[in-house]
Amino acid sequence: MWRAVLRNKFSIFCFSVIMVLGASARYINGSIYSEAELLKLFSSLQTSGLYLGSAIATSSGTTLALMLTMVGLVRRLEHDFDADIYRTVALIGLVSTICLVVSIVLLMILTLPIGEFDGVPENWYRWLYNITFGLIVLVSALSVSIVTMLLSTVLNVIRKITPTEKT
């Protein structure tokens, strides 16, 4: 499995770029907010995060089903495929499962009621905002890495089954 991870350097690079962009966006947003400002920020994050989280959860589930179909199709082809393609498909399945689980956790967090409640710990809203923002960045980065691994795998399969001219 680790061989497949190391083989997908472009996916690792894309994952890292999205994570750095997310961390930069969080830094640019600033880290000093009053509780009232954090409530406003979380409210806007909550609205967009619900759409993003549900879309990514759906795409991750669909990707898992498609990987199962792809394995069946690849096995029926008359071409021999190396173990790396199967390892990459397994890696895509694993990353899709992780992405699905993180998306569901994100959706559960986004359904928490927010407001100015009595008895809430002092840093509650700051933690809630940071965790939610981090999960949104993580599912976005995982999604980008899944798509880039899919592209690599599809291109490898096409390269294997494309007839070449014989001269």
C-alpha cells in the first residue's frame, strides 16, 4: 500500500497544496476574534460547509462503488495489469473511505446548534470554528487527492489497453 502512496507523488503534492492554502486562509482570516465575530464566521462556514460536506460524502461513496466496478472491468480485459494499478485502486478506496468518514463527522459538527448560550466554556466557539474549518480543508484536500489518483489510474489503464501501431 505504501508503494502506491509513494507512487502517487502528484496526488500527495495536490493534497499538500490544498492543506497549505487552507492553513493560509485560516491565518489570513486572523486568529483574534471576539465570541460574537466567531459566531458570525461559524454561521457562514456552517452554511457552505453543509453543502460541501454532503457533496463530498456523496462523491466518496460513489467513488468506492466505481472502484469496485473498475476492478471487475480490469480483471475481464485481456491485458495484463501490474500490481501497482490494483494497489492504487485499493488506495483510492481507502482514501475515499477516510474522506467519507471525515465528511460525516463534519456534517455532524455543522448540525450543532450555535448561539450565545449560558455556561459555554470560554474558548468553545474558537475551538468549534477551528475544528470545522480544519475538517473542511481536510475533506477538500482528500477529494483533490482522490481525483488526481483516479486520473492517474485511468490514464494507466488507457495506456495499457490502447492498441499501438505495428510497423
